[in-house]
Amino acid sequence: MFEIRHAEDGAILLCGRLDAVQAERLAGVFARIVTPTTIDFRELDYISSAGLGILFATHKRLVDAGGALRLVHLKPHIRELFGIGGFDKLFELE
Amino acid sequence: MVREREFPKQIASLEEVFGFLEGFYAEEGIRTRTGLSLSLVVEELFTNLVKYNTASRNPIVLRLSKEDGRAHLELVDRDVDRFDPAAVPEVDVNAPLAERQPGGLGLHLVRAIVDRITFAYQDRVLRIAVDKDLEPSDV
């Protein structure tokens, strides 16, 4: 199961398992992000390259426009994947 | 024991694929963290076959086994053109954002996670086999 929740402070919470099927839904939501945004990973258990690709494309678009995605509360195994993919150098991770 | 199942060659099969994998983890006592890594490997390989190996729509065969302290996963794609993993460009994980390309990440993650991977192609059948050495707590 995968859920996208919107917090009152403007952050977006990703919850559950973000696989290639669910990534299509995420792409639709992230296409509407036009300002710097915090993505909260505290309830995300799984992500594959499909989800990472959407994060990458959104972040790159925002950086080109002077903004960025900020990623917070990544679980250790997901942070490890970011390291393998070199994404820890591309994103601000907290 | 080798578990084998066929899945329609489409991204929407992933839910069934994960169900099959989770049954394997439960029966073999493979812990959650290792299971997540193995699921990622299968998802990346399966979706690559769906997206790039489009010569046939035959179902993809997935075989799973655990033996001698390692998990063995095999995907078989029949009546397809040759897939050359060496032709997939390596991801430059040190490239700055402006120069970073989005493609190739899935195979890069797979290679980093597994301990052995082989691609065999014969008689228009592609077999991708991976081994992952398990932690003592998985064995």
C-alpha cells in the first residue's frame, strides 16, 4: 500500500511502499510542485528506481527554478539506497 | 525447494510478484530488511524486461530458492531479443545534478545489492540469475 499525505505545514508525507506501479501516481502529484517542498519519508518503507527517478526529476526542475526538494526522516535502509545511487550528494537529506 | 510462478509481462503484475516474494520470505525466515532488498532487485529486473524486452508478451517466469546460506532468484523471459547488460551505460553517481542522467539507476542498484548476477541468452530465451548471500539471522 502506498499513500501520499499533505501535512498542514506544506510537507508531503510518503507512506508505505513506493514501487513502479505507485510511482505513476506520485508523478502526477509531484508535477504540481512548483515551490521548495519538504518530503517526509518517516513512514516510507520501500522505494525503487521508479520513485527515485521522480524525486530526481522534480528536484532538478525545482533547482533549475531556484528551489529544491528537502528530504527528511529517511529510514536507514532507504538512506543507504540514496548513497548507492549517489542521491545523497544531490539532495539535502535530514 | 524451488518455487516457480509465471507473471503476465506488465508492470501491473508487480503486486502479485511481491505477494509471491513475501510468501517465500515468510517460509524461509528471511528477515524484513533482506526481503526489501530482494524485492527491489526483482522489481528492477522485472520492470526492465517489461519496458525494454518487448519482442514478446510471454509471461515472465520467476524462480526462488534458498540454499547454502544464499537466496537464489531467477527470471526467465522467452522468445525475446538479446539483452546486453554491458550496453547499459554505467551511472556516474558522482556527477553533479546538472550533469546527472536519470537512466540506468535500476541496474546499478541491483548490481550493488546482489553478490552475483549472470545474464544467459540462448535460443531466444533470456535467463537472469542473481544470488544474495544471507545474513546469519536469515539463515
